[in-house]
Amino acid sequence: MAKTVYILAAGPLAAKTDAALHLINALTRQGDRVGIFRPLVTDVSDPVARQLIAAATLDQTLDDAVGVTVDTWLAGPDKALSELIVALGTLSARYDAVVVVGSDFTSPIAPIAAAVNARIAANLDAPVLALLDATGPAAQCVLDELSHAHADVLASLTCPLAGDTDWDGIAADLAAPRLHVRTPLRFEYDVAQAARADKQTIVLPESGDDRVLRAAAITLERGTADIVLLGEPDQVRADAARLGVDLSRAHVASMSDEEALTRYATAYAELRKAKGVTLDQAKAKLADPSYWGTMMVKLGEADAMVSGATHTTANTIRPAFEVIKAKPDAGIVSGAFFMCMADQVWLFADPAVNPNPTPADLASIAISSAESAAAFGITPRVAMLSYSTGTSGKGPDVDMVVEATALVHERRPDLAVDGPMQFDAAVDPTVAALKMPGSPVAGQATVFIFPDLDAGNIAYKAVQRTSGATAVGPILQGLNKTVTDLSRGALVDDIVSTIVITAVQAQSS
């Protein structure tokens, strides 16, 4: 991934074009192949981009140096941000470093320019070089907006371009390790890229639901998964035409296929013979699309299944428990949500499956959750949550978390895990320094293990509804193959997100 830097200028003394040229030259002296990006412009013939490409003799066209216009931004900031993330990702694959030059404060968005630039910088995960007029009122406004957006400030210069500005030093700082900003839109992009890199086949058993068909079409268009729809081909084609969506690349598997029915039923009966299941009983089970889809996954004809748009959670996960079963080393199947905060992604477990886990169950949930986090690029630092931090409280509930934490240390000594701890000690460095000094997790946790279903479910909904966080899930952890349950109230975008999350999870199944 290319190094990036976002040059943001405010005030009449700020000469961002000159600063960009100095930085391009410094990066070039380091041996980097450099590109530029103007994320927000008033016109696609942007003079700043043209000037920089010419002055620095960059191997780049104007088209790929320009992001979106101000009019496009005003029509839909989230859509514009998604386009900018993709555009920068394309440039980052071609160059060693990309210098991003922020919008002018004299543009039509001047009153909100600081906030807009800060939000763009955070979503692009680009550290900011802020060029400020030390005597102007805009300086503090810019710094405040950068902090509010959780943007990473690389350096702040006043009266830039003086002879003592160490451009080579600034260029070198870009290579230093840093904490990355991962907004919900950035997480969505990263997951989609991972899905495309190793495309999986996802079976969707609820082809009678228009939301599912629309989501399938979007998934195919984006290239994040191959899709199998359970249903009759003629009906699926008719529904696709009615909805105006392209499902020509989806495979439609008919549940009227007698050969497939016999094959799946025979395999199911063999798997459940200890329970006395006959072939006829197995065929009756296969009348349920969830069982049919699960058998496709079991037999390797699909990599994963996403269901639940029209079926209950029990209807979706019961076949998985019967047929796919838990991994031998997982101990227990559990649920987890990705909580996409303003600047990072957390994982909460288990708010979905296990009401009253034992200490051994909690340890298994913690290990599975750490593995899930790592699979999605989240460095796992696991907090075993309780109403008590360290040895401050006593009682059976605290003892359970103490025992679970010890079991995780015993089973996976390589994991960063600590507990018991309260939520504030897990996320707030100041509280952590007071309550759990020296902890490898406190104050910087990314994976949160709740002591029971009540606590986990209440917490994820409270965070989702009060902080503006995006909750993605639940995913099921610990199964031999991947099955994901949808909410029956899921929107099309929710289903699309669940499919891509499931596809990435299936890569390691």
C-alpha cells in the first residue's frame, strides 16, 4: 500500500501547491514513485492538478488525479467518499506514495471546507500535513475539525515554505509506523477488496424475496462473490426482469432437481443416522431451503450460505448445527458483531447465540473472536469484560471471567488478552493507566467479550443507537463452514454487506 499524505491549507499565507511540490520532490529523492490526488474540485479540469503534474513531470493523467466535484459531494457525501476511497486505492496500487491535495477554502464549500477536508482525510486514512496561518481564525477551526473527524495529523506548519522546513524529514516520517484510521466506509472498501482477492461462492436460499435478488445483483456487479440462488430458473428470470436487475451471472439451483435431492438427502441421512433419520425423513427435511443450502455448503458446492431474510434465526442456524457442526478446536459456536466506529472497527461477542456461557465457553468465544478479528485486518487485543476491573470486585460473576481469562492464556498464550475489566478501562487510556497499569489490552482493546448474552446484546444495541456506529452481523464463529444469519428486517444494503463479510469469513473456513 502506498504512503499517503493529505495537504490541508487554511488562510491566505498557506501555499499548498508549493508545499505539494516540495513534498513530491522529497519523496522522489527517497526513490519513491509519486502520484497526486485532488479529491474534491470545483471543475474536473482542475488547474492545481494540471500544474502539479506538469511542474513535477509526473507519470499521471489528469483524469486519475481528480476525484469528485463539489456538486457531486453536495449531492451525496457518503457516495462521494466511497468513490474517493476506490480512486485512491487504484492510485495506491500504482505508486509508492500519493500526495493528496485538499480542496480550496475559497471554493463553494468554503464555510464547511475544514470539516469536509477533515472527513475526507479520515476516510482516506491519510495523515494530514496542515498548513496554517498562525494569525488567522481558520487555524484553530481546522485543528478542531481534524480532531473531531479522528484524522491523523502528521505535522502542522505555520508560515510554510520558509527555508528551514525539513521536507526530507516530513517525507521520511510517512514511512514510520502509525495507527490507521478505519472508518465504516473504509472498512467496507477493505472487506470488498479482500473478497475480490479470493472470490467465494455464496448460496442464497431465499430467492423469493426481492431484497435478496437485488442484493445478489449488486454483489455480482461489484465482483465480491459468486452467487447461487435456490429457486426455479424461469421464476428467477421473471423476477429479475420485473425488478430490472441483472442476474445472468448467478447460478440458479432448482429444488425440483430429483438427482440433487437424492444426493443431498442420502448425505444428510448418513450424517444423522445416529439419530435414526431415514432417507424419506431426510428428503422431507430438504424441502426446507435452509437445509438444501446447508447441504450445498457441506458438500462443497458452495463456500457459505447467507439466509434469514424470510426465515427465523433458529431456522437458519439449526441446519448448520446439525450438518456443518463446530470445529473440533472451537469448543462452541458463537455470534459476533463488527462495530464500525468513527475511526476504528471493534468486535463484540457474543450478543447473539449463547445466553449463559460457562468459563470454558467464554474462553472459546474469546479465541474464536480474536481469529475473526484478525481475518478482517483488526489487530486482536481481547478484553474480558466484567463489572469489575482487576481485583477490585469479588463474586461468582467476576470469578467466572477470571477463570475464562486464565483458560485463554493457557490455550492461546500468543494472544493479547486481559481481564476482568470494565468497559471504560478497556477503551480509555487514562482510565486504563489508573485501573490496569501495564496491561497489554486495557485502553486499546479491539475485541470485547461480554459475560453473557444479556450484556452483549444490550451493549451492541446501545452503542449502535447512541454513537452512530454501524453494526455488521451477526456472524457465526466456530463452525466448520460459514453460515450467516440475516435479520428479517434487513435492507438490501444490509444483505450486500452480510454477503461480502460472509465471503471473507469463508476464505478461512
